Amino acid sequence: MSRLSSRHLLGLEETPQEDIQLILDTAETFREVIDRTIKRVPTLRGVTILNLFYEPSTRTRISFELAEKRLSADIVNFSTSTSSVKKGESLRDTVQNIEAMKIDMVVVRHGSTGAPYFLTQCMDANIINGGDGSHEHPTQALLDMYTIRHKYKKLKGLRVVLVGDIKHSRVIRSNIWGLKTMGASVALCGPATLLPYDVEQFGCDVYTDVDEALEGADVVNIMRIQLERQQGGLFPSQREYTNLFGITKERLKRLNRNYTIMHPGPINRGVEITSEVADGKNSVILDQVTNGQAVRMAVLYLLSGRKGEEE
Amino acid sequence: MPSKKYDLVISNGRVIDPALGFGKDAHVFIKDGLIKKIEVDSVAIRKELKSFDTSQIIDATDKLVVPGLIDIHVHLREPGREGAETIDSGCRAAAAGGFTSVCCMPNTTPRIDNQETVKFVQDRAKTASARVYVVGAITKNIEGKQLAEIGDLVKMGAVAITDDGNYVQDPNMMRRALEYAKMFDIPVMQHAEDKYLCDGGVMNESFQSTRLGLKGAPPAAEEIAVLRDLALCRLTKSRLHIQHVSTKGAVDAIRQAKAEGIRVTAEVTPHHLILTDDEIGKEFNTNLRVNPPIRTESDREAVVAGLVDGTIDCIASDHAPHTDEDKDCEFDVAPPGMVGLETTVGLIKTFLIDKGYLSWADAIRKMTYDPARTLGPPGGSLSDGTPADITIIDPEKRWTVNAAKFLSRSKNSPFVGYKLTGKVYKTIMNGKVVFE
């Protein structure tokens, strides 16, 4: 098995175990490149990649850019914080213009669920989902899994708790699908107003008491809590959120001994996580950032050269 | 020599008229645009038919001959959005779908909240291939703030009022509308979705919205709206009509209200009878974006059961044309609505009649007599002396829904590519063939 089953990466819900395995194994190879003095391989020489960002993003965009540069690809960036609708040009027109510029691969971030799928329907390039609405963010979940696997040498059988805004998080959705596919046990925890309808149907244990959720877990992956959710009336105050769901050193006692603290960033110190926890010896938050490049290099490499291929 | 006594005969069809309780093979005789008589086959009749010129006979062997169908929920978009539909194109689509009468919704630009706009629509409809009955606005500019001049609208011929597209959110405003409409004995049609609970939802709130990370509108948004209006209807003793019922809770509430004697009627669309929200994640087809949203299987089963047991009176399409440009976009920014006039008959035959939920007579009743009874437009029957509005259906014709063949200006149907059984063969209005 040295080929992915799809020529796009739209989400992890449909991605089979063998594909995830292949991406993570390939990422191990690229991880070594990042530590070299000359952090560059000629793998994607002559391949043109567009980073199409309809939402503001710093770290995901930079991570993809670095991954692309390290693979010697040619890069163009298209960033706009306004949606295509407001701008007046439809997404299809934008994409067809891009297609006419002979782009081979597109990394897309968009505020609407399904926008990456829409792209696959109007162009031949390989599409990589860099986050669509509250739907999926597959490369983030892959780098989270890479980081966990790197430490424990396995994913199967581990207990992973995802804490935060379950309702609006694409990172959580991709993590749920990926972790479950790889045989991990997944628990979700957040305020009841941020748990989406019938969330149990994901096949996860669901908690509103963070102490219960952490009991016996190996990994805690903490999501950023966004201020606008509080303004939207979904929880009373940041203070109360921190009291009920903030990850403190005290709460870590419930975890397994060799526990791991993760956060996709950017972190709100003192809100969803204390500095003590974020900077503690079991935190891999910065490793996640480094590993993200390797995982994205692996995805780009594995999907490249398959432009226009029939599904 | 052609017959002088009659202009046209529709011969040998299976004539179904639920209003008359008629369901036999028969011949329908038409003169001066009116139905003159319906006769079962006999030696004498066969002899009489010999006096007809072949151009005066429509052979309806193996076809169904039914009263011209009535759709009480149609958006014709003119004035204001002629790119999506005009009164003319919408009525051609209606004729193609077997509908000889449509009730048009007032959310045009300008709104149908004044006599001039009613008159404009009526003038445009004079040459159209279907009858157009205007449903006026409840409130000025359908904003829910001040009653429209409903007396004026009724005087011009409005058959009902609605702010369709918007729910009359203020209960006191809805109470006044019900009371005021009672003076004219017209029903108030409600688009029952509480906007605060919908909260900008773009699909049904269920595990599917959870899975896709799309904002969901809960079934409770419809149920609360319906329950509130039923309470107001009980209070005012007025006539209430619930548009496009989509949830089990709403069906149950209406069933109970009817048992109590509350004057409520209801409609359901083919898409709520057939589709469920697990379709959305397959291709993010924006033609599946509709308000109220398509729901879960248990809701779908409940609206089917409600239609079958009479809780829901009418089948109505909520024909809502949008241009390709407006629909070719991301799912959550697409405007809600889908076209329906040209697919209703095939969908009802394929998904309700062939699956044993309804007989042809039941289905025809819910598209003729019951809509006429609900909103009061004339028609819905083949009684002698009434205008010859007749739909002839080929019940076993197999066809594939092809948007390029729609007569509607818009193609936004989620049923494109569906293989259906049952198609309109000819549509006759005032004794003239308006579609074949």
C-alpha cells in the first residue's frame, strides 16, 4: 500500500485506516527533513500549489507554506477575509480562473461546509481541505494523531478527551473520525450549549463534567474557546467557563500517569488552559506545530501527480 | 361534419372526480369552455361520438381524466425577480405539471400588499396558461409590523393572506391578523418557523447537522410556531392554514386541533413527503436548501401519515424558483427554495401511490377538491356547467426528471435525474389545450 484511496483530502470521515496509516508513516520520513540544516527536498519541483484562504489564518497557512517550500513546490497565495459572495465573484468563477492558471494542487480554507467538495466538482487539481466551516480540518487531526502516535507508538486503545466548543469545532470533528478509525477511544466534554444535537451518535462518550471526562484518560486535547460564543449567549461568562472547564494542574491528577496535553492553538492562557499546564512537561503543544509541517508534507507528497485522475 | 353540439370530447379515459365521488371510464363533453356532461360508455354514446371530427376528440384510453389540479403555494417571482420566473413562465410550468390554478405568494418586489400589485399580477395572468389567484400579504412589506390593507386586497380578489417566507413573529400581530381576516372569511396562511429558534439555521437540526457542522433549525421552531397559532386560532375562532408542514410535532398538534374543532387546514410539499436530511452531506446540493428544511425519516413518515389520515389537507409544491447563478454556490449561502410544479404529479405517483400510501382518488382529491375547499379558489371539480379545467395524466408513463426540459425559467430541483412514473399528458383550461 503506497497510494491513497482518494486524490483529494476532504475530511477524515471517509478516509480509511490504511490511508491514515500511510500518511502518518510518510510523515515520519519528512519529519527528519525538518531537522536537517538544509530543510529542503526536490520532491514537488515543478508542482504549483495554491493556498486559497477565505478565512483569516496564520498558523495553518504558514504551516502549509513551509511544507510546500520544503518540498520545492511553487507557491501562490490567495487570501481574502471576505466571502466570495460579498466580493461579487462566485466561488466557481474564482476557482475556474485559478484552474486557467494551471494550478496543480489547492489547499483551501473556507467558512462554508462543503466548499472543498465544491472545488473538486469544478476543477481538476488535487484539493486539500484546510478547514471548511465547522465541518472538518483533516490535516490538524492528522498532526494531532501523529503527535500522539509519536509519543505512545500507537493510537489503538488510548483514551483521548477533546474539551471545548464541540458544536463549532472542525478540529474536533476530524479528530473524532480519525481517532475512532485508528482504534482510539474518544471522549467529548464541553458546556451543554456547545454540544451539538445527538452528539452521542458519533460513538463517543460525552461529558459536561470535565473532572469525570479526564478520569483515566491518556491525552487531553483542549480547544480554544472563542469570545464570540459567550457574546452569542452560549455560556454566561469567560470566568464561569474557566471555572467549569478550564484545564488546571489540579484537574490533571485524574489523568493516567504518562498523560499528554495538546492544544491546536492559538491558546487563551488562563481561559481554557492555565499557563502552568500549557508550559508543563507533558505539554506537546509546540511539537504539534513542528509535526504539522511533516504531516502536511506527507499529504502533499502523497496526493501530488494525481491531477485529473478519475475517482 | 364536426359536432356542433360540443367543441371537444375527452373519450375513454378513467374519469376521477373526488368532489363528485366519481371514478369510472367515461367521456367528458365540452362546449364553450364549459363541461357539459360526463357519460359512461354506451351504444348511444358511441354513436354520438361518430358525429365528432377527429380534431374534436382527445383519446384518453389508459389515461386519467381529472379536474384541473390546484397548487395553493407557488412563487411566481414577478414583479421583481423575472430572471428566476415570470407569471407567464410560471404558468407554463404549472400547465406542464397539470395545474390549471395556482395561488401565488406575495413576497415579490414590490410585495403584494396593495391593490396596484394585485392588479399587476392579475393583468399579467390574463394571457397565461393557468389561472392565478393572488394571496395577499398579512402585513405591510411582509415585515410583521403593521397590517396590510387586507380589505383592499380582498376587494381586488385576494383569496387568502400570508407573509410567506417570514413567520409573523409577534403573537399579538398574528392575533389581529386572524381577527381581521375573519371579517372577510379568508384563511390566514402561516409560514410557521420561529425565527429566534431557527437562529439562521440552514438545514434541519439533527445528527446530520452535527456531522456536517452546518447550523441547524430545530423541529421545535416549527412546532412552537404551530402550537402558538393554534392557540390563537382557538381564541379568535378564525381560519388558519399551516403552510408546508414538515415535523411530526406539527402534524400531531394539527391532528389534535382538528379533533377539537379548530378551523385549521394544512399543506405538505412533495419534498417533505419524500426527502430526508441525510441527502445533504452527499454532494451539498444547494437545491436541497429549503425552508422549512427537509427533516429526518421519522418526520417524513409523520407527514406522510398526516396526509393519509386527512390531518394534512393539501399537497402544495412551494414552487420557489431561483436562478442557477443564485444556487451555484456554497450550501449555507444559497437562497432557500426549490421548483416543484413540474415534478409534483410524478413524485406523488412514484413515492406515495406506488408505495401504497394513497390511491389516485386520494391524491387527486388533495390536489383539487381539498385545495379549493381550503383557500376557496373556484374549480377542483368536473361538475356540469363549470369551466372545463381538466388534467389528463398518463399514469404509467416512465420518465427521468431533466431540468433542461422544464418550462420554468429556473432549474433548481433536487429531483433532477430521478426516474419517475406518471406524467401529465395534456392540460386543458377553459376547454383549450394549454399543455401537451
